[in-house]
Amino acid sequence: MIRDTDYNFIQTQDEEVYKAVMGEEERQAKGLELIPSENYVSRAVREAVGSVFTNKYSEGYPFKRYYGGQMYTDVVETIAIERAKKLFNAKFVNVQPLSGAPANLAIYHALMAPGDTILGMDLSHGGHLTHGNPMTVPAKIFNFVRYKMKDPETGEIDYDALRETALREKPKVILAGFSAYSRELDYKKFVEIAREVGAVTVADMAHIAGLIAGGVARNPFDDGFDVITTTTHKTLRGPRGGMVLIRENEDIAQRVAKAVFPGLQGGPHMNNIAAKAVAFGEALHPNFKVYAGQILKNAKAMEEVFLRENVRMIGGGTSNHLLLVDAFTSFGTTGHVAETILDEVGLTLNKNMIADDTRKPFDPSGIRLGTPAMTTRNMKEKEATEVAELLVDTLRNKDDAAKKAEIHTRVEALCLAHPIPESFI
Ligand SMILES: *Cc1c(COP(=O)(O)O)cnc(C)c1O
């Protein structure tokens, strides 16, 4: 599985790091990755990440740089931009943000002054840390106000309350997007409300960018959103990184460019930008649509098992790649304990807050799981069903060591039968 030439130089010169890399290779090969924000990239993407572009300083933007020697950096950055424009139907794209959090900070910086108000999803209802968790820098600079789900059993957003809050608080930005929410948003409603109060609409699509690119989730631009921020390493299956896309407003695009550099960053990571270009090329390939569609089918297969087994899901089920399970109600165990027990049988996922959770973030009531990584391993509905059944079985027999050993063996067999592919096109 691992060719012995892959890490030759690390092996001969740095045994300590080599051991850790090989350990991680084995962990990824044998374990089933259910964390919905993770994925496996192609060999081509990893070659680009490891390429000589890592040596280059390229402050500025293509054809407007502060250092010389940019004939090839300009080429790859332009390819990344043009491919991203095509994938998401955007007029302007900035591929320099180092990750999702810096991309969000950039857009806040571009669209607001300190003290300005932004309306985003409540964190326990699925919003991301960067949407105003009190511990973060953005929360110290801007005034975050919240909307929520109307009913956690269906997942529908309370659009009436969202509108009332917008009319009262007059936000400069209305933010849609989530990292623990399993339903589609009604982007048109966001846009209507934003127009009423003169706010800019930003969709943080970090989790579902691959579903949008693959044409199986709605593109917020089709409903008039102004800006999309995203990561490139989740469902989009690229290198770690961030990106900002602007539907058509040139003024916003220029403000974003300045906010990213020099506002927040110095030199862009050109090796990652080269890898973004490669990943976007893969996402433009017809196979990617099939991949994105299968992510949804696999999530539905898991939903079916949970419904049958009376497992409580926040939002009542899933319309995307992830499922948020109330472990406390369903299995009488906290999210932290469930995560630990599942790790023991080779199922990796994460504990997560559920709507209006009464427990603490470090030991919340829920677990969050998703299908992007297992789908990359070519697992289909049959395997997704089996994995969901194994998960339920594990949590219902958490004190039965023999049973857990048997489940672990089955998980490993599933993984060995579905090796991580090297190429997708
Ligand atoms: C993952 C995520 C981010 C942050 O991305 P990082 O690359 O971890 O900084 C931002 N927003 C949402 C909605 C996310 O899911």
C-alpha cells in the first residue's frame, strides 16, 4: 500500500518524524474516517503540496507581485482562480487565504469596521467557531448576533426571527453556513431579508463546497448571494486552505483582495495554491459529480439505519453529507464517551454540541459524522449501512469487550477491502 520510495529522504535523515508519518499512514489506512470535515486527497494534490513552489515568496497577486521570479507562480495561481470561477460560477476569486478561519476573518475585515454587527447561525445550532465564538478574535472586534433553528426536530431555520433580528440589529453582513447542520438552507430568504436591511450576504460553504461543485447542493450564488467563503480540504477534496469567491461585485472583490493581502497575510503559500489548482481540475472532471452524488446516497443510507433504530438525529435526518446524533438521548452516553468508544473499534468521528445543549463543549450530548471520506474510498450504500449498524451496535454494547473486538475486526476488513485511492480521474 505504501511504496517504500514515498518517504525515502525522511526515512534516512529523520527517524523520529518518519515513525510518526508511518504511524499516520497506517492509522488512515486501517481506520474508518467519519469526521465530516475530513477527506483523502489524490496523489497529484500531495505532489503539488510537496512541490518546489513551497520555496517561493509571491506577495501580491498574479502579474502584480512585490518580488521577482514569478513566471510560474502567476501561472498556477491563475489556473486555480479560473478553475474555481468555473466550478462555482463566480466572477472573482481569491485563492490566497491560508485556511477557512483566515478566509472568514478576511471577509469580516473587508466588509465591516470594528464594532459593526454581523448576523450568523447560533453556534450550538450548527454555526462554526469563526462565526463569533467568544474566544475568537472576530468576536472581540465585531458584534455577532444570532439566528437559530425553529425546530431542531426538522432543522428548519426560524426565518421570521432571523428577519426580526435583522430589522432590529441592522447587520452589515448576514452570514449563512455551518459545520454541524444537516439540512439545506433557503438562500432566497436570506437574500430577501438582507436586501431589506442593506446587508451583504456571505455563505460560508466550508463543509459543502464539494457538494455545490458537484452539482448536488444548491449554489448560493444562484439565489443572489454576494460572497462565498470556503475551505478547500473538506468535501472539495483539495489541500488544506481557504478561498473567497465573489459573485459579481468588483468593489467587494477589491476590498477582499486588500483584506487578505496586506490586511491579514504576507506571502501566499504557493505550493498549496498549486495543489488547489490540481484539486479544482479534479472537481471539474465528470467523476466528481458521481462522487458528490454518492456522498449524499451514503448519508441517506446511514439515516435510514438511524431512523429504523430510533436514534435521535438533530434536524430529523440529513439532506447533505453529515448527521448529528443525540448520543445522550439515543444511547445514554455523552458525546465524549461515545467518541472514545467508537475510536476503540476503528470508527473515528467527533463529539459535538447539539441545539441548545445543556452539557459543556468538552463533553457535549452529540456526535457528528459524515460520509465524504468513506465515499472517497469507494464505499457505497451497502457499506454505509453496515457502518451505521456497527456504530449503533458498538454504542449499545459499550461494556462488551468481546463484541467490540469483533466489530473492530469488521471495520478493519471493510477498510482493507476499500483502500484509499491514489487518483480520481
Ligand atoms: C472548517 C470550517 C471553517 C474553518 O476552516 P479551517 O480551515 O479549519 O480554518 C470555517 N467555517 C466553517 C463553516 C467550517 O466548517
